[in-house]
Amino acid sequence: MPKSARDLSIEDLQQHIRKMYYDKDVARGIDGTFMWLMEEVGELASALRGNDRENLQEEFADVIAWLFTIANVADVNLAEALSAKYGQGCPGCQRFECECSLDEKP
């Protein structure tokens, strides 16, 4: 395990979250875990409207942690998924600096 959170790769973080919470997460199931993720996204939305930098950082961290949690329950390796989708550039225009129109989702 890396020395600090700063050293955690995507794969390391997913395994770290898995070690801490996997049994509870599986017992809660995908639906219950997804609801917790959505609650955290809502809290992040509120934090984005405020000016409490510490709270904003906490909410970003919570959203990421719950995303990793649901990926664990769904048996999805996020490092592999991200690499497959974004490793060769933008999925829309295939460039590393996206040139897609602002009104289209890459």
C-alpha cells in the first residue's frame, strides 16, 4: 500500500476502498449504493455554490469514494475502464486536446 493518499493511483484507491467497505457495500447492493452516490453528488452540487473550500474538497472526495464503491459492487475496474475510454484521447474527436463542439458531448 502506498505511503500516503497522495501516492494512490486509481487502481490503488479502488482496492483501498474495497478493503475498507466491500462487505458492507455488497450487503447494501447496487441500488442502495447508487442512492448514497447520488446523495453525495447533491452535496457536491451544494458545495460548488458555496465558498467553503474545505467542504468542497470533502464532497469531491466523497463522490469519488462512492463512485469507486459502486464500481467495486458492480465488479468494474475503473483504471481499465478509464484507460479504455480516454486512454487514446477524446472519445468524440480522438484528440488529446478535445476539438468537439461545445454543444456536443464528447
